[in-house]
Amino acid sequence: MDDPSKADPAKSAAPRLPPAPLPPPKRKGIFRPTYIAVMIVFVALVAGAIFYYVRYVAPFEGTDDAFIDGYVTFVSPRVGGPVTRLFVNDNQRVKAGDALIEIDPSDYETAVAGAQADLAAARARLDQAKAQVSVDQAKVDQQQANITAAQAVAARAAADSKRYETVQSQAVSRSELDQFKAEATSTAAQVEVARSQLKAAEAQLEPDQADIETATAQVAQAEARLRQAELNLSYTKVAAPKDGKVTRRTVEQGAYVQAGQSLLAIVPKEVWVTANFKETQLTHIRPGQPVSIRIDAYPGREFKGKVDSLQAGSGAEFSLLPPENAVGNYVKVVQRVPVKIVFDEPLDDTNLDIAPGMSVEPKVRVR
């Protein structure tokens, strides 16, 4: 092995050369086409986002807390009894006045017959009372005639007595004069008797009039009972109160139903949208503003509508248990206020089953 101390001095004294410098990197130009293209795309995306927001987001207020609403009518009978006939099925369309069910009318027909008999008896009592008035009025007229006759007889007797007193000494005796005076007194008394009988006859007319009034009231009561019985008989046929579709039918033929019992529901075609907007979204919402409506059941269809009104209070305020905010641990929660939105187009022309409870996404154009 060679000894390093004995190495060639010439070789060990040779100087080391520095490494050759690297060429400087080429500077990339800031205006290269790729960079420009990227910047153009970025600016276009930002401008598009701004345009989309200004055109399709800022002018609208929308919510997904919305649903179809409507006045659902629950049909109940006004009288009770067994159901003898059933005319409709579930989800069947009906028109106002169409028969829905029929309750056994036998008991109510009997009640009508009894009320008719009571009315006939009351009218007979009224006719009898009127006839009695006629009889008593005839007695009054007769007594008035008797008074007239008695007054005539009394006047003649008094004249005869006065005349015979004048010629007493020449023509008549004392006994005959006394007889004429007694006759004049008797006829005068008969006049008073006739007057008393007239008063008695007239007094009888007052209770007769009272009997007529009582009989008239009884006739009115009997007529009212008959009308009520006829109404109850008509109530045995339950008819549809409005146009719509039968829903939630819970009655079957043969079942016994009570008055006021809910038998089925009628869902009308007249519906609207109830949209629960946040209270912070109501700043620019006004009645009459146009609304675009999309129903989840028909995603490919857009309906047009308008804001009808805003509820005077939040939904929580009209709930079963309204919030009590006068407490120490109050936490502010953004409330929602129901907004009623009506359709511009009649839904009868769409042939679509749009029913209460369907989910809706409305957008109100506020600017």
C-alpha cells in the first residue's frame, strides 16, 4: 500500500478550480397566453356570479317552509240514526248538493205525522174560539137591540104617565094614573136590566179574545214543531256543502251515527300557498308582488301567483302554547310569519291533484 506521505508533491500542490457557474434561469413573462386565459376565465366567473346574484338572487325572497293550504270542510250529520245508504267513495269528486249518505228516516217521518196532527188540533181550537167570539158578539148585538126596545117602551110609558097626570081630573081615575106611573117605572127598570145584560155580554168578549190569542199561539207552536220535524226529516239526507273531493271517509253503510259526528271531509279546489318566511325576509315583501311557485309533486311545472296578505303575528304566537318571553333565560329566535300566496291561474284547468299539505317552494320578487 502506498504511503500518503510519499505522494507526488507536484500533484499535491496543484490548485483546485472552482465549479463552472450555472446559467441564469430564464424569466417567465407575466403576459404569457396561459396566464391571460386563466385571468379571463376567473374574471368571467366572478362577473357571472355577480350577475347571477343581482339578477336571480337579490331581487327574490324564497323559502322551503311552505305548503298548499285550503279550507277543508268536515261533513257531519245534524240528526242521528243508522246509515241506510252510502252514495260516495274515498277520493270521489262531488258537486255542491250531491247526496253523500242517507240516514233511516222512519222515526222522523213519524215525528212529522205527529206534528201535523198537533197542528190540525190547534187549528180546530182556534176555529172554535173564533166561533165562540161570533156567538158572544151576536149576544152583544141582541142586548143592544133589547136596550133600544126597552128604551122605546120606557119612553112611551113615561109620556103616557105624564099625559094622564095632566088630564087626571077629566079622563082617568086615580088608580089608572098610578098604574101608568108604575108601568113607566117598570119599563125604566127594564132598560137598566138590558144595559146590565149588555155589559155582561161585552165582558164575555174579553176572555173570548184571550182564547183566540191562546189558540193562535198554539197554532204557531204546532207549526214550528212541524217545521222542525220536517227539517229533521230533510237532515236524514246529508248533501255535499261545496264542490270538492271526498277524503277521510269514516262511515260505512249500517253504522249508527250521532249528530255532529265527523263522517268525511270535502277538500275543495280553491287552495293557496302558506309560506312561512323568516321575519328578516319580510322587509320588502308586500301584497301584490309576483311569485313563482314550484310544487314538489310536479317539479317540471312552474306556477305563477302573487302575495295576497301577511299574517298579523308570527306562527308561534297562534300556536297551542304561545311562547312566554317574560323570563330570565330568554334566547332570541328568529320567528317565522305566514304569508298567504294565491295562484294567478285557475287550478281547475291544470287537471293536477293539488291538495292541502303538499310542499311548495315559492320565490317572491321583491325588487
